Amino acid sequence: GNVAMDDILHGLNPAQRAAVTSPSSVLQVLAPPGSGKTKTLTARVAWLIAHKQLKPWNIITCTFTKKAAKEMKERIRGFVGEELSKQIRLGTFHAIAVQYLRQYGQHIGLEKDFGIADASDSKAILKRIIKKGEFTIEPGQALGRISAQKVKGLGSDHMVQKAKNIEQQEFARVFAEYEAELKASNLLDYDDLLLRCCFLMRTHPQCVSNVEAVLIDEFQDTNSTQYELMGLFAQRRNAITIVGDPDQSIYGFRSAEIENLARMRRQWPDTLTINLQENYRSSGAILHAAQNIIEQDKSRPPKKLQATHSPGQRPVLRKLPTAAAEASWLVSEIERIRALTGDMLQPSDFAILLRSAALSRVIEAALGKEGVPYRMVGGMKFFERAEVKLIIDYLRAINQPNNSEAVERIVNVPARRIGDATVKGLREEASAKNVSLWNIICDAAQGRVRPSTKVTAAAEKGLAAFMNVILTGQRRLASLGTEQTSLVGIINLIIKKLDLQTYLKNKYENEHEVRWSNVEELIAQAADASNPERLKATMEEDALPTVEGLDQRTPSNEDALSIFLANIALTTSAEEKTAEGTEPVQQVTISTIHSAKGLEWPVVFIPACYEGSIPHSRSDDNDEERRLLYVGMTRAQAMLYLSCPIKNTQREETIMSSYLIQPGVTSFFEEHGPSMSSAAVKGLAATLKRALPSEDALSKTKTALERDEDNYWPVNGEEPPEERAKWNYGKADNALPAFGTTRPAPCFH
Ligand code: ATP
Ligand code: MG
């Protein structure tokens, strides 16, 4: 009934409500930071379910991070209840692509159990190819270039044909070998996931024939593959809502295309654009300082942005003698603010945002020294720690022994007297015979390889031992999901077979306890992921609705391991997976600015604001670097600190960021005094109180809502007929082609 309607629109301003309830099927909400875009998008999903009677499983919503997906799901649950919210297809582009590929991939020749190569896997593969071929290109750079090609839909053969000089030929060869390697190991990298999903949906539109609405957050950072995927998801109904902000586009370096906004309007000329102009996040002073920075870009159209909070304290801009001094100043500020504001602020209300993760070391040290708890986002991932990665590689090899990457990394870990030369020989024989490394290892363990592949007697024994671990694991895997076997059981088997505790003790000596606790953490996560109830819930949530005329692989208990591994591969460095049910610890966040997109904190620090750091020396897009600073600054609710050490960690003299020394900039900042004054900090408490919507404020909005509710369609009863036609959700278009036939996708030229 309309109870849910009131809830959904409650506390939204008129423009937000217009967006939530807009009958337009193609909608762009373009608005500055903190104006409630994500909030609006969330409400629109709820509204489609509660008031357009759309089935949640027919709605696809893409977010930028898993964390954002989780938060949105929780908010939507508040509106439409547990049952319905569970069934929304809501996640990152990659996570949604994986669901489709797992369940329909067989129709495009994808093997079951394909693995996912995350960025560090891809880099490792490239490193090896480059080393082997004695190429000169740097692996990270190669990966970036390969990705840029793939996003454009260009394969390695294109590069091979196009290569004009030696440098390009070399790159083309690296690219070709990389692709061959992925194929041989049955791996898909991040770009492949999206490209294959596009291919699936282009050739088998039936698999998205149920989709009635597509919603995208942070649209300004989509690349052209994601854009295409969006259109393909929506090919049946062409109902798309996107929210975004051109001023926050910060992924150009990864082929994101701001041009997608205009492209969308050309492709769907009926696109309705709504702007939101009120900022609900930041104090007025912070907002104005941020505005001043972004307005330095003269090519940008001027925009209106209204602060809803009082001015509050001017942000602080400080110079400190060294990076170490900067770090300890920052920590002392955190402690002082906490002391002065009593219990009002928790460590988790503070964030330290960095241009690059490498800057974190000195800050971590300062926090550690004072015993301030912190969590590092976007640093060394939990799953990349050696001992954790080791177990995961064993799980990958057990799940899919053709994954030669994983097999090669672990075949001699712990040491089994299998030398590098032997492994190299085995690899060469494998590629000569066109079989996987695993196949050759099995042969070698039984003395059945060519003599030129030198395998000593000791190595032969070692290979047999390795084979035994994998085969035993596979036998256990076959009964996964039955009462005898759980994911934890398989991990424990690996630990026992490897005698992992002894291995860690020998390898890490006084550090081995920390290492072991990481292993325990992994076990806890596996236990959580495979607990029967949770597993059942995951399967249900992952299962795509069945569509006519297209076979579907429904996930079963045996897929628990694949799902667990896919989840790990898709956990970007921006977010660590923590076991469900563990209490979030009160910690200061250290994050890159990129990973902080869409988030907010009461107090934000952006240290190291100098030339070379921001703008970064390796970036050639000065405007994108400025937008990055703007994104960082607009994360702050009540207090913002920018700082710059006179000497950086390399003891070089720095020059303050060019964005902060433009004429007039300093008038937006507090530059002097030892730090923010006590009076100012106390003022913060007041600002924060206002930032949290008071009961009074809420009831005022509610009255306003009741007053002009009639202006917004639909409220009660019938929809105006012409609106209904425009919306076009009522009638089904049943003219889908039979399996295998093609038709021009309505969305693409
Ligand atoms: P970003 O561009 O940084 O992603 P955004 O436009 O998505 O920002 P939200 O995160 O949705 O903004 O909202 C920012 C903050 O403002 C949130 O705390 C949100 O709850 C609050 N907010 C949004 N709209 C309103 C409103 N109408 N009344 C009160 N608070 C609001
Ligand atoms: Mg947002």
C-alpha cells in the first residue's frame, strides 16, 4: 500500500522525488557530490518494486563497489522487506557478469568452472611472459595497454596486424601470448568477464528477456564495454536510470568515457535529465572550498550547488616540515578532536585519503605509534598475503587443475625439491604437446616425460607428492555439500597435507603467529561462506530467473568452491571481505581517493598535497587530477584538512599542489595557527549535530511532502494514461527471436 510509498519518498526533496517517481523510462540524474544521487537511485529501485510492481529479480542495478551494493541492498530491504530485497540483481558490473556467465556461459562455449584472473594474477602472467621473451615493456604498463585495447573490443590479432614498429610488435606479441595463456588456463580477466557477457547477451538476448529496468550508479566512470553491457541488459525494455557527476570522473586512466553521457542521450533521444542542486553532506565552508578548486577548470560549464548546512569551520591547509611531522601532526589532530568532542566521534568517523597507496607507510607508522586503530583500504589485500594466497592457489588448482598459473606457483611450495629448471622444462613440454601443466606433472610423476625435460628422481617424488595433494583434494571436492565435506574440510586437508604450521614457523620465525592468524581468518571466512544456510541463501540470490528457450546451469552445492573463489577474485582492493557477523571494529580509515568515491566521513584528511603527488607525476591528465582532489575534498562532512610536507619521504623539497596556490584559493582555507583552535573543534560538534537530520527536520520534510505530494505522479490510484504509455511497463513484448537467430539489438548501432 501507500505506507511504503511514504517511506520511500520520506525525507527527499522535490527534485529527488521527481527522479524517483519519473515515468520516463530513460533517465539521467546528473548532480554534484553529496546531492543524494545514490540515495535517489536506491529509492527508485524500491519505488519500482513497491509501486510499479516490478519483480525484484527483473531489475538490474550496478554499483561501483561491493560495499556500495551491500549498503544499497540494506536500504532497499528497509523499504520492501527481506524477501523481495534478496532477489534484486544488485552488484558491480563484474559480479553480475559472472552470474550470467556461470549460468549461461555454455551457450558461448565457455567451460564450466572458468577461473577469474584478478589484476595481480594478470600481472604475474605478464611478468613471466615478458621475462621469458626478454621483452622490455614493464608488466604494469603492458596490462594497462592490453586492457585499453580490450575495452575497445580490439583483440591481439588486430594489434599484430597493425603493429608498425618494433615496440608495437613487441607489445602485440606480449598481448597475444597473454591471451593464449589465459585461454590455456581457462581464466577470464576482468575485461573478459564484461566482453564475454556482452557477447552472450548479443547472441542470446533471451537470457535478459526478463529484465525490466536497469539502474547504474557512478555512471561517469563507466567504460565503453560497461556502457554496451548496460544497453544489452536493457535491450528488452530500454528502461535505464543512471546517476552520475561529470565533475567526479576519475577513471579516465582506465578507459572510462565521460562521453558516455552524451552517447546515451543520442542513443535514447527521449532521455530525461534531472539535476539536483542541494548538497546534504558537507558544511558550507568545505563545499565552497571544493567548488573553488573544481571551478579552476575553465572548460567546465558552471553549475549551481547549494549548501544545506551552515558554513561551519573553514578547512585547514597546513605546511609541515617533513612527511613524518605531517603524519604525527595528523594523528595528534585526530586525538585532540576526539578528546574535545567527548564520545561524539569514533575513530571510524575519520578518514585519511591518499593520492596513492604508497604514501600510507609513514601514516600507518604514526597511527601505530599512538595506538590508534586503523584499517587500510586498497593496500595489501588480505587475499594477497602469501600464506592466504598459497591456500587459495591450492583451492584453485583443486577446483580447476588446468589453471596452470596457480599450479606453477604452488608446485614447489612448500619445497619439494622441484627446481625452477624442471618447472620450466615441464611448461615447455606442456605447451609443445598442447596440454596443461597439470597433465604433464601427472605424466612426470610417473616418469613419462621426454628425457629432454630433465626430471630428477627427487623431483619425480616431489611431483608425485604434489599430485597426491591435488587429487585428494579433488576427491573431497566431489562430495562437497554433503555432510562429510565442507569447504573448511578441504582447507584443513590442505593444511594437514602441507604441514602448513611447521612451514610457516620455519619460514617466518617470530612472525609466524600473525601469519597463522591470517590462515585462521581465511578458515572463518570459508566457514561462513559454506555454512548451509548461508550457502542456500547465496545460491538463491545468485540464481538468475529462468527464461524460456535457453538452458541454464543452476548452481548446486558443489559450486560452493567456485563461488567462494569467484568472490575472492572480485573483491577489489577497495574492500576487504570480512566474515559475516564479525563486529565492525572502530577504526580510522586510510584509503586511496579512488576507493573513497561515493563515501563520506565527518572528518577527512588529505595529506601530501604537493606537485608530483597530486597532480601525480605519472598522470598526463591535469583536469582528472584536479577532479580527484575535488572528489577527496567532497567526502568530508564537517571538517577537512589538507596538508603538504615541505620535504617528502625521499627528503626532496616539495612544491605545494598547483591547485592550492591559485590566486584567491587561500581565502577558503585556514592556514595559520598550530592547528584548528579548540573553539573551532567545539564548533564542529555543533555542525555535526546539525548534519544529522534531527527529528524536527524530518517532520518538517514530511509535512512538505504531504503538502505537495499531489504534484508528483503517481500518488494514489490511477496513472495518467499518456504517462503509462510512455512508461510502457505494462505490456510485454513477446516478439523475441527463437534461440540462435539474431536480430538487430534495439540499442546498438
Ligand atoms: P556522491 O556524488 O559523493 O556519490 P551522492 O550524490 O550519491 O554523492 P548521497 O551519498 O546519496 O549523495 O547522499 C549524501 C548524503 O546526503 C547522505 O548522507 C544522504 O543520506 C544525505 N541526503 C541526501 N538527500 C537528502 C535529503 N533530501 N535530506 C537529507 N539528507 C539527504
Ligand atoms: Mg553516490
